[in-house]
Amino acid sequence: MSSRRDRADELRHLMETEGEAVGQNTRTVNQLTNYALQRFDDYEELRTAARGIKERAIADLPDLIDRVDEAVEANGGQVHVAQSAADANRIAERIMADQDAEKLVKSKSMTTEEIDVNDHLESAGYEVVETDLGEFVVQLADESPSHLIGPAMHKSADEIAALFNSELDPDEELSGDPIELTAFARERVGEHIREADVGMTGANFVVAESGTLMLVTNEGNARKTAVTPDTHIAVAGVEKLVPSLADLQPFTELIARTGTGQDITSYVSLLTPPVDTPIPDFETDEFRDADERSFHLILLDNGRMTMREDEDLRETLYCIRCGACNNSCANFQTVGGHGFGGETYTGGIGTGWEAGVHGLDSASDMNDLCTGCSRCEPKCPTKIDIPWINTVVRERLNHQGADGEDDLDFLVEGLTPDEEPTGTDLQKRFFGNIETVAKLGSLAPGLANAVASSRPGNWLLERVAGVDSRRDLPTLADETLREWYGSRGAQVSQPDRDVVLYPDLYTDYFDPDRGKAAVRALEALGCRVHVPPVPESGRAPLSQGMIETAREQAERVHGALVTHIDQGRDVVVVEPSDLAMFRSDYEHLLPERSFERVADHSYDVMEYVYGLLENGSEADALQSPEGDEEIAYHSHCQQRTLGLADYTTSVLDELGYDVRTSSVECCGMAGSFGYKREYYEMSVEVGEQLADDLGEVDDGERLIASGTSCQEQLDTLYERQVPHPVELLAPGSGR
Amino acid sequence: MSSETLATFESSLQGVATVHTTDAESFTETLGEAIEEPAVGTALPHEGVSLADTSVVLDPSPSDIETAATGVTPAGLGIADYGTVTLPSGAAGEELVSLYAPRHVAVVAASDVVMDMPAAYERMGEEFAAGTDTQVLATGPSATADMGTLVEGVHGPSETHVLILEDR
């Protein structure tokens, strides 16, 4: 599987060359957005409003297109609806020819990147100059943007200085001083703007009723580009339309907070072209009348109207291109947009855009890098379920059978009783069917462990399933949680309440100790605990894009739990990624009523303990520290998204522990991701960020984590056992 | 406008703009402190206040605008929560005057300062309907982080001043 090796090499190279600049930029912006959102009380209310506006606008899109056409025409401009990139380019070229134009200046616009208008106009003999400084750098370097809003963020100031020195021949050689570089670039770009015949901008929003564009910038280049030349071309995807001016208010308050961590950008231009500003002619030093201005709005379809009909991809059209999903993504922070690939868009929601406008293949690489950690979700100003879009695209790629010619299919076939077609990547099927693998292994755990850790076993795993041999696979326990429970049974005879402990795959087969601890802790607080046979949640297949298999699992889980729930039993879950299935992902997999029944009655084990203590159970029944005991705690990514991390720290605080927590949100392991040969090094690199954040954990301090993956990753990084928090508080857990 | 709104506005402007509070009578003097010459400007709509008696060049040529050290334009609104001013632009060339010079001075009447963004959009909605349909919400100087660190003063002003007319 040399392709896995090639991919690993490519990602390693990017980590070495661009990783530092990208990492520093994205992490800083991510922290700034965290801070901006924390201080902004109206965030949730405005997100809901923004979401509603986008939903309605996309539903009414054909009507909005008609309305904006009328409005722009009444203003004295023209609307062109372009079906494809080629259409849009032809229209732009025709406008250039009609105006006898030679030079076009352009402000930053991803939509113009999507259609490659620069290449097109240049090959037709026109000069095109980017005016956003980041885009100017990227254009000069003949590269592609590496980020939605920070196109040159992969470059350091020194690299930019070297580029300017070699390409622009400055009077004096430039150092890597950002102020000097900015001043130099401003002068050069300023000259181009004053000389240009046409200014091209994008549009963050287009108001249908008035033909008003909203342009969100910090540099001011879009203002200059729109108003200095006499001809203005705006290129916008059809999804940028909103009905009225008032609809812009929530977006004005959201876009900078999620995008850059500013409360608002320097400029939010609301312009209704052709504008009334007289046309400056810097050569004659006179103004020409504004009546001579012309304005063209090119509305681009290029797959969007089809996305609008697509139940799963439609949400992508609600994206306002703020880039928050890129900045909050641990993998993006590590390799940057160039590692994520894609023709135009990258990272996070980029998958939906690439699949919609360029086709599935173009979304393939970046899609694989989405681990489903879900940390982008709370950052999305229009509440797009970005992990779900990645899952759907993954499924479609699976069904396309990208690796369909593999001759080792037969080896996995027996291990994979899934609903997926032959041709689905073997690695995905191996991890997607991990329950079967674990079940077979547990028939003879000693043998299975020995085979998995043997050289031939290792070779086979790496060859067939792409499991990196540098990772230790988890070891099957001699006795599963269910076997242990079966031999002891429920132990509280007059319980305050009855609960089900969900025997998740990992707890059941690999780490029954944390399950036993959960049972004991709940019993100590007066619960009668049942551990019935319940299938794997579907997390494993879902993470591989095997949606139909995941749906089958969800239905089986629902079937296994529903009687317990109807008997009034709450479902307590140890593994956060499984709880996230119950509470969130099942919404996509089960009928609404079934989803709600499972979701409403499922709890994180520490959340449940917290609730029991709040409702009068005695904390004395739990084990508490003997003296000053320090704890370093890493909460699981999906647990953070569900807003559950605080319960663990509260309970530990109450019991008297001295708890500190990690601020890095993702461990990098992400289920199977860190086992995959092509991503092993990247996963470790993400993990190193967590280790830097947590710092040294000395012998007197305990290191704990909620997620299986986090435990595995921290185990590797710190070379010590990393228990689940519940293992600290269960009586008789043997600390 | 309440005193609370004005106080919020001034506090939000801290760090993004230099604030000058004045009244119609002291306007000329205060403006003198806010500008650096050569300065260009467009007519102000506020009663009893004019740029005519100042050193500010009205009806500037393109080269005046390009070489000016300061541009002076009226603001339609102040938005207290954000320290934002709205800059309506039209045939007088306000957009160019407020954009090209390294220093921008926005003149806003205290009575035009609103508390929050919904209130601002309500007012702008009325103004758009009345024909002032191009406005920029400007907050602080132009800026970029594209060269590796935050640099102020890119294609727009590097320095912004807000002059509040307390009796208007």
C-alpha cells in the first residue's frame, strides 16, 4: 500500500515546512474566537437567527435570484447568472473586452478562486492583480490559498520578504519586518488599484431587495477595489443571497467573532452599486461623473442548485466562509490547508464545498482528515453539522469504491459482516467492523493478543488494514465486563433507582476495569445497575463513513435499550464517543421519536454521578483522596461539544481533588485515526500539542482522561496508565 | 441617546480610535487638534458646524485625496457596543476621503449614537429606504495579519479619530 506511505510522507513534509506557521496562526485565532464568543452573550440567539435566515433564503433561492435581478437593474447594473465556472469566466472576459480594459484588480474572494478567474483572464491577455496582501503573496508565489481567510498563513514573514525581494525588485532589500513588508506591499498594490480599469470583488452577502453587497474586510482593499475603477464586477455564489438588509444584522455580529476573534472587522461595507462616488482619475487629476460607472453581478451556480436539492449537502450552502471550522480543527492546525487538499476549499466545511462544486474526488483527502471530533460544531455561526457532512461524503466515496481493485478484499470479507459494498477501503471496513474483530478475539484473548503483537500479525494488520506497526493495539482482557457482571449480577436489593450501564465495546472487551468502577460507583450511590447485552453503538462504522452499517447498529441498540428505558431506567455511558452517538449522531440514524427516547435518557457516567450527588446521594459513599491529591484531567472532544466536561471536574472538586484541565481540545488519536499508517505521525504531532499543554505530570499527580482514544494517546505520550475519572471514585477500585 | 450609550461608545472606542468630545461652538478648535495637514474633507450635515472655516480642503481633487494626511467625513451613526461609526457615501466622494488618507476623522453627533447593532440596522434601514444606500461600518484602523503579525494601516487609514458633537 504505497499510497498510504506516500500520504504519510506528504503530510510529514507539510508538518516540517508549513506546520509551524499554520499551527501558530490557527491556534492563536482559535483562542481569540473562544475568548470573543465567551464574552458575547447573544451568541446562541444570533446563531439561531442566522441559521433561520439561511434556511429560508436557500429555500426561496429562485425567487431571490429574480428579485435581485430586478433590484440591480433598477440601480443601473446588470445581473448575470452563470451555470458553471466556464460561464462565469466567459462573462467576466466579455465585460473586460466591452470596457476595453487591460488591468483588473481583485479583492479577496474564494468564489473567484473556485472559478480560477485569474488564470482565465490572464490567458486571455489581461493583467490581474490581487489586492488582499495575503492573496497578493500567494499570487506572487504561484501557490494556492491555504486557508479561507488567511490565504498566506502558511508563510512566515521571512519567507514573504524573500519572495518580495526576488519577485518585486524593491529599491532596498526587505527584511522580515511585518510593518516594512506591509508598507511595501501597500505601495505596490496601491499603484495597481489606481491604474486599474476594472475592480473585481466577491460578496459576503447580497441583499435581494436592494441589490446591496456586504463586504467584510480588515485591510480596506475591497473598498478601494470597488470604488476606484469605473467598472465593478462582483462574483458571488447564489447562496449569498438574503432577502433584506435587516437580515444582515446577525451576520454582522457573528462573522468576525467566529472568523478572526474580533468583535467586528475594520470594515463592513454595505454598498449598492453602481455607487454614487465620483470616479477618480489619478492621471488627469480630475473626477468623472459617477453616471459613467458600470456594475455587473455574476451569480454563480456551479453545482449549488444541485446541492440545494441534496438533503445532506444542502447545509453547506449555509456556510458564510468564516473559517472557524479550519481554525478549531486539530488536524488542520497541524498540517494546514495544503495537507487537506481540495481544489479551492479546504478543511472542515471544505468537504461539502468541494464535493458540491468540484465533485467527490476533490473532497477525498480532506474528508479522511476529519476525525469527527466535532470541535468545529460549536464554532459554526450557522450551526452546520460539519462532521455529518464529512461522514456523508465519506460514505459516498466508499460507495464510489476508490480502492476497489484491492486483491486482499477476501481477507476482510469474513471479518466484516457490514452493509457496505465490496470496494469500500479495507482499512475502513476493518475499523468499521471492530466489534466483530473484538468478539472473535475475545473467544481466545491470549491467542488474539499474541497474534496481534507478533511480527506476522503486525505485518498482516499493516498490509491489510493499514494499522501502523508503531502503535500498540489495545489488549483484549481475559474476562469481559459482561462476563464479570454475569457472574456477580445486580447487587443492590432496595435501590433508589435502576440504571443500565452501557457496555461499550472498548470497556467491555479491552478495559473492563473502568466499567467495573462505574458499576461500583453507581451502586455506592444507591443504584441497581444492569449490564445487558447491547451492541456496539455504531460509532466505529460511522467514523469510517459506513452509514448504513451504523444505522443497523443504531436500530439494534435502540431495540436493546428501549425496554429498559420504558421501565424507567436511565442509560449511563462511560465512553464519550458512544454517548455522542446516542445524544447527537442518532438524530441522523433513527426516527425522531426513537432518537429522542435514547438521547433523553442517556448520560455520561460522571454527569450521572454529579446528578445523584445533587439529588441528595452522599459523596461519602465514594472514595475520596486521603490528602492533597493533584489531578491532571483531559476531557474528550465530543464530551466538550456536548457541554459535559464540567461535570467531571465538579465531582472531583467536591470529593477534594485538586484538578487542573487541558485546554487543548483534541488528543489526536480519534478512535482509529491514530492507528492508521498514513496518519500515525500526524496523530502523534497533535498529541504532542496536548502534552505541551498539560506539561509535566509528576509522580505525585494522577493523569486521567474520559475517552478511550485519549487514554491510549496519553498512555503513549506519558508512558503511564491513564484511568477514567470514575476509576478514582469507585469504592474498592484499588487506587 | 442616553449618557450610558455615550459612555459605552467612548469606552468601546478606546484602543481603536482617538476620541474628541466637543460642541458646535468649540468644533473648529477641536478639529484643529484632530487633524494633521494637509487635510481634505466633505461637507458636514450637522447644524452650526462647518469645515468651511478650517484648513480642511473641501471638494478635493484625486491628487489632494491621495496626498492628504487626514480625511474628514461625517458619520451617520455611532454604534456604542462596537465603537463603530457608519460612513454614508455619495456624490461628494466621502468613500474616497475616508479611505485614502492615513488618518481619518469621523464627525458624529451624540444624538446619532445608538447602543447596539439591531438599533443601528433599524436606523440604516430607514436611511437605505431614503436613498443613502451605501454605507461602511468602520471600526478602528485598517489592519492585516497577512505579514505574520497584526499591522495597522494597510489600504485604509492607520489612525482613526472620532469627534463627538455633544450638543448635536
